[in-house]
Amino acid sequence: MWLKKDPDFHLFIQNLQDSLFRITQKSTTWENRTKTDLNLHLLTINNMIKKFTQAKERSNTTTRLLLGLTILLGSMLVNPLFAQERSVSGTVNDENKQPIPGASVLVKGTTKGAATDINGEFSLSLSSGEDILEVSFIGYDKKEVKVGNQSQLSISLVPDETALSEVVVTAFGMEREKKALGYTTQAVEGSQIADARQANIANNLSGRVAGVQINSNSMPGSGSHIVIRGSSSVAGNNQPLVVLDGVPLEQSSDRRYGGGLSEINPDNIKEINVLKGATAAALYGSRAANGVIMVTTKDGSGTKGIGVELNTNMTFDRPLVEPGLQNIYGGGIGYRTWYVDGRNGFDADGIRGTAGVDESWGQPMDGSLVPLWYSAPDRAPLLPQPNNFQEFWETGRSMTNNIAVSGANEDGNFRLSMGRLDQSAIMYNNNYYRNNFKLNAGYNFTDKLSFTVSAEYVKSGSDNRRYTASSDFIWAHRHTEYDKLRNWDQYYDIQRATFRPGDDYPYANWQHEYFTNPYFLQDRYTNANEKDRLVGNIAANYKFSDDLSIMVRSGTDFWTDSRTNVTSVERTKNFVRILGAYTDTQMTSQETNSDVILTYNKTLDNSLSLNIQAGAINRTNNYRMSAVNVRELTIDGLYNLGNYASPVVPSSEIRKQVVNSVFGSAQFGYANSIFLDVTGRNDWSSTLPTNANSFFYPSVALSAVLTDMFNVQSNFLSFAKVRASLAQVGNDADPYLLNQVFASQGLWAGTTPTYAAASEIANRNLKPEITTGQEIGLDLRFLQGRIGLDFTYYHQATTNQILAVAISRASGYESQILNAGKITNQGVELMLTGAVLQNSGGLNWDVALNFARNRNLVVELAEGLENYTLGSQNSLTSEARVGEPYGTLYGRRYLRSPEGEIVHSNGLPQLEAGTFQLGNIQPDWIGGLSNTFSYRGFTFGSLIDVRMGGDLFDVGTGLARKTGQYVETAIGREEGVIGQGVMNVGTSESPAYVTNDVIVGAQPFWNAQNPRNAHEAGIFDGSFIKLRELSLGYSLPQTLLANTFLQSVRVSLVGRNMAILFKNHPHLDPEFDSKGGNAQGFGYGEMPSTRNIGFNLNVAF
């Protein structure tokens, strides 16, 4: 309370009020303020600071903080209030004395500035002769000009020699000039994805990188399926290799447990570089046939002193698309309402059914009184529930907090960060957490010897990763009130009134329809896990001379995962008590890479340069899994391996692989304009036969910078490069395909172990898969790099496919491992970048467009084999079939007339005998468009993601029509429907078609289109155009932070998956992946994709 009595405090407040009053009145008397006035303010503030330091014993923390903020505000107001402004003007020219329009002229440390006009002229007001102007234009070196007493300036800018010489990170972390590369790479800066990040950073690449297709899902902690330039392996892995700071990561597209990219903290990312072709990835060996995603993290380099950075990101998630559900007719069948009492089915008149009914062909929801699951045997109004889709889903949340400390000097650098992610899904009781601890450090012990270390520990897990498929909107009652269903246990006493003698179960799962209550399942059928992961490497680099150096490095990716799956005993269905179960699974995996690389870098004369690398690598992979399953619990709720009522079933798996490699590369440069790269690598793999476990793959790439070769001097064409490359890269076999193995069959007579031969015939003569790729490209830059065009054509063929080919079961086996098959991919990629506006009145506008089209073909399979099944659902198959693209969908289709109209019989659509091609999962093309606007401290960004073409088998949508869920099924419930098409009034041998005019009931009409049999009814177009990202950020100006301990403050409003601008799927987001792996294009009751809206706050000290 001492402030109330302090005269200096009152004096300061009076002066502050006076200052603010004069500002609001726009008083000109401020220009006449004397130095005495200023000293009075400064003296008052000085006295206040003294009082502040003496307040420790007289005031609480809150009072001192408020006082400190008041003093800070007063300090910030003093300088601008007494500043005197004057005008300065000038011109900005290039090295040839030609004016540069659109150049930026900023007062250093402020947001005040101007842009030059068409004549290169500018004019602005300054407050001090000490001001410094920062003058810049794309393609030129930035220049600082001290104004002093000058009022007219003439400023010349010189071309930036590095503006068109971008440096990129290539294989093994080697930095190369991009103009020297004879192959395609594309980089994404960490700052581009920091604000509107997703927990799985792979999803942030969608729409940003040409030729990269990503299928994601909205489950927390889940993985994504990533394909670069199409699928090349029939039965093997089609995902790229992920490398984190030089350490290969195990990348998984697991829909539930994720892995690889999904466990990287976005706050640590400096850059993501995508190596697309075989040439770019050749040095990484047998796992790089599908490309490489290289993630480089921040290491503290460039930090002045010690820096601290805090970041908070919070988003809220809701379903992006709501299907068109009908809200007229309730659950039931035959115009009767059915319900389930937790064990058995009844209709509204109390007639017991066999198991209830899970469709919505019941009576109108008009308020009629009927028994419902929560009221029976009493009656309740049957009312529509138009909002029950939104009520079913929770509001998901993702929150990330990160703190990083970094520092650097001439001898070394470091960065230490700690991050925490907490996710709760839109599905009830479905969550995920992740802790990331990251350290990067480097130190130069001498001018010749340096060390670097990179280590990250990730602790992640979930109380429940289980997700119950949204069958409540496929097989469902449209009158369901989900708030009641969520609290099913509150209705136990009502339900008990319906028990029969012997119904002595302590609980039931209280089915509201045929299927079990989803909230019951989420509570009592849980999949929990805890995962520990350590990724890191340590490297030593020694320079023998300026030209010759050696690096020795060892890195590891080690993880353990403990998973617990619980099945509650308290579940009943169709008079049967479903017994509980418990499974405990322990997994351990480690990959260790140790390498030594010798580098020689020499400029032989003024025009010839040489860079040579030679190295050796050892890679060791170990994997172990052990699981114990208790198939029946004795005591419900006690989830322990000792709580078993039936024999415990153990299982285990052990895998080990060793690959030794040597490699060499040479890069020749001539006149800094022609570059030739030659590489070769040889692997010896333990998974191949000992007499044939060696395989070699080379690459050659040529790059020619035409503008340098022909000394092109043009203000229009700034840079022109052509490139071409040819490469081979291998993909070896999984472990244990060479020899027959046996599987345990348990104990015979309770004591004797028994084994059975595997159903697959091994192959002792396996060869690695080989991918041969060719690529040509053109890179053009215009207007000093302001516009860029990059075009690529590629062709790659993968041979010696490793397949498990089905054989006659009369042999005693089901399949045989063979080297067979060839797949080709060819396509084009186009990237267009432009600085549309460059400091036009302080406004910048940058745009980037990418387009990719890939054509895929299965050229051949094994002798006598015409198709290979990649995945199936309800007898529809996705296949690799000779002469057709990878992922062709085969199933039953409608019978059609020669004109293509569906043929009906008795008013119902008919199916044609046999199976036929129904579509293909490959899109026709993919692309993206990003825009970034910046004005002063504001930045606005958007990203549009496009996928056109490709087909899906969405059996869930087809079934929701069969069960009367969707709005189209409400048509004709009373009067019937007439199917569009024709009917045959002739014979099968001599058909005669007329327009179908037979009326049938809505239920049999849609039942005839059950996609489990009528597969064509479940085929939908996978095209979409999405507004993938929006962000609006603001960085506080340095003038406000100059006298504080803050280096920068940035706050952003962010949104992901904001809208679907175009789609052909009538009800759902066509981006889904229900099976994972190579079985893409299938959908059935996935968790809906989500719209994510929130904010990001970044503060640096």
C-alpha cells in the first residue's frame, strides 16, 4: 500500500496521463517540448525504479509486477513522444545505374518504410539523423545506409551471388549447391509448418511437395501412408526411408500406433528435404528405392550468446464433413420400432426378436410413444435427432508446449529442447501423449578436430488407442440420443426390470441396437501402450588438410513398446456372455548404423573442381516381440497374466539383419557451370543367399547451368539449368525367406511340444529388387529469381519383385516365395514459384504451385500368374494385375444395357455374372497451391491441396444406404421408388430394353444394392480440393521490444483442414485409409477427418 503515499508515483501517473491526453488530442506542443521536460520524465522514471527496488519488503509479487509493467510502458512512450521527424528521399539503382522498382527501403529496427516507384525513387520521414536504412530487393545483396544529415540519397545495389546458388542437404548430410545437382530435391523449411503444424509432421507435406502422396487419418498418434512417385513394389514396402539428423528411422503407416515421422517434434525441425528419384537416394542403399525424407533439426548455430525460445500450440478439433443423414424415420424394420434391452431384441409391442435390428426402416419419428432401450418397458416419445452426429463426437484437443535453450560461439554450438504433446481425439476415451527431449551439440576442439552429437529421447503412449469404428452411422437407429447412450450405466435400474430369471450378470453392455454400445467398448475394451525411443548419433570429423577430411559416425534408433489389450468380461450378446481376455505384448527394436566417410575436395584450377567421397557402413537390425494372451479371465477387472480360466497362450518373434556396405561418389565441376556426379554402392545383405548376397548399384547425373556456360546477361532470364540422371537402387528381402521355418503348435498330451512347417515355401536363390530410374529436368529463374520454374520427367522400373505366389494346396503349401514381376512408373512434376509483390508499399506476396502426374503399370508377374491381391474386403480385391495400373479394383458390377443403363428385374437392379474392373486407386494427378502475404509484422498463409481421380471402395457408405441412414433412403418410403435404368422385356439371348417403370419399396431397393455383394455400389471417386491450411500471424515490432528482455514475440491463429472446396463423394471426406500398407483405397467406418482451429504463440528471449 506504500504506492498510495509515494509522491513520485503520483508525479509519474500525472505525467503519463498528460502524455496520453496530448497524444489523443494530436497536440503539436510536443514538438516544442524542451530537454527539461524530457529530463523530468526520465528523473521520475529513475525515482520509480529506485522505489521499485526498495519494494521487496513492502509489497507482494503482484504489486511489483504491475509496477514494473507501468515503468516499462512509460519508458516505451518517452522516445516516440519527443522524436522530431524530417523527410529524406532518394533513388535505388542496380550495378548498371538502372532504376530498381519495388525495392524495399526500411528504417532499421522499425516497421517504417517505403517501396521504390517505377523510376526507383522513394521518400519517407525519419525521426533521427542516426537512423539507418535497410535497402533490399530479391536477387541483390541487402545494403545498410546511414542517413546522417543527408536529405537526398543515391543507393546502388549489387547482385547477390548466392541468391541463385541455394545450398541443399543431400545424402549423409552433405551440403551441395542446388545448381550442381543432376536430380530433383525439394525442401520445406521448418518455419513453414511450425504454426499450423500437425502432430504427425508427414501430414504437413501434403500439397507442398510435388509427387508426394499422403494418406492420413485423424486418430491421435497415428501414422500416415507416404508414397513418392507411385508404388513400385508389389508386396514389399512402398514408403520412403526417413532419416533424422543422419539416423535412419523406422517409418510406419500404422493407423493406430504410428512411428517414424509421427514421433518427431515439429518445434525442433529446421528443414525437411525430400529426395525423390533413384539418383538422389542411391547412396542410402537398399531401403531408399522409394525415396528419402531427410529431417534436419535445429542445432543452435547462429545464436548470439544464450537464447531461450518458448512455443505453445493449441488446436480444437471437430469433424470436417457431416454425412447427409435422414431425420424422418427411426430405427427398426417394417415400419416398426425395435429396441434392445441389453441382451435381447424387442419390437415396440414387446415381441422378442432374435437380436434386435440395426437399421432405420422404422416408423416416422413423429413423437409417438414407444418403448426405447432406456425406457422399456415404459414408453417414450420417438423424436428425430438431427444433431446426433455432432453429439456423438467429442471436441478433440491437441496441445503442445516446448522450451528450447540454445547457444553458440566460434568454438561450438548447442540446442536443448523439451516438448510435450497431449492429444484427445473426437472419439470418446481415445488419447495420446508424447514427450520429446532433444539435444544437438557441436564443438571444435582444434582447427582440425570437431565433434557433433545429436540425441532425442521420446516417451509416448496412450491410455486407450482403441477406436470403435463409427458403425452407429452405418448400422444404426436414427432416433438414438447419444447423450443417454454415453451415460448408459445411469439406466441400469430401469434395465434390470426386464431381466429374466438367471440374468444375474452384474452389468450388461446395454446395446441400443444389434451392436454393442460404442461408449461401453471405449471404456471396457482398451488398447494402452507406453513407448520409449532413443534416436541419436555421435560423429567426429578430422581435417588432414584443407582438402582432405574424414568423418567417423555411429547412430542408433532404439525403441521399446509395451502394449496392453483389455477385453472386459461384462458383455453379453444374443443370450451369450462374452468372456473377458487380456494380452500383454512387449516389443524391442534397434537399428545401428556405423559409418566412416573420407572426403577430398579440391579446386584444381580456376575452372575445374573435384569432390570425392568414399566410405563404408555397417547396419544391424534387431527386433524382438513376445506376447502372452489370457483368453479367458477368472475375475473380471483383474488384468493380470495369472488371472486365467483357460490356458495362457504365449507367442514370440525374433528378427535380425546385417548389411555391410561400401560406397564412393565423385562430383566434377567445370567453370562452375557443368557438373557431373558419379556414385556407386555395394551392399552385402544377410537376408540374401550367402553365395549371392552382394549387389551393386551405380548412378550418374549431369547438370549444366546454361546461363553461366553462355554468359547470359539478362534482366529477364536470370538462371537456366538442364539436368539428367540415371541410377539403380536395390531393395533386399525381409529376414528368413531363404529357409523353411516351423511354427509352434503347442503341447501334445500336455507335455510334448509340437511344430508344423510354415505354409510358405522358402527360396534359397532370392535376388534383391532393383529399381532403375531415369530423370531429366529443367530449372529456370526469371527477373533475378523472382519467378522460378522447375520441370521434371522421370521413368523408373522395378524388377525382381519379391512375391509370395499362391500355389496349389495339393502341394501341402499355400504359397511360394519368388523373384518375379516388373512395375514401371513414369510421370512429370512441375513447380512454379513467384514473388508476385515484393515490398509494394510494404506488402509481399509469394506463391508456389506444384503439379505431379504419375502413370503406373504392372508389366509382368511370375510365370503363369496374372494378378496379385494387395487387399480385399467383402470379396472385392485391389490387385496388381498384368497390363494394368497398380491397385486396380475388381468386383461385381451392375448388369447394363449396350447404352450403359442399369438393367432392372422386378424393379430391382441386377448384377452381371463374374468379376470386373471397377476402378483404380491411383489418382490422375496431385498438386498444391500455397500463398503467403506479409505486411509489416503480419503474415497470412494458405495452402490448397488437390487430388484428382482415383477410386475408393467405401463399403460403409454403401451399407449406410442399405440400412436406411442416408437422406436419399427417405425418398419413397410410403409411395415406393422407381430405379433409373431399363428392364429387359425380351430374353437373355434376344434382349429388348424399355425404361424401367416398376415401383418397389425403398427398403428392398436399397437392400439390392448392398455393397458386400453389389461391389459397384461402394465405388466412389476419390477426388478432392481441400483448403488444407490457413494461418494469420503477427510479430511484435522490434521497437516495442527494444528495451525489454524479449527478442521476438509472434502469435498466430491457425487452421488445418478448413474446408473441402470440391469432392464427388456424396457423404464423406474421400481421404481415408482403413487398412494401411499397400491395401489403400478401402473405407469402412473410419474416424471422420477433422477441422483443426487454434493458435500458436512463440516467444524468444
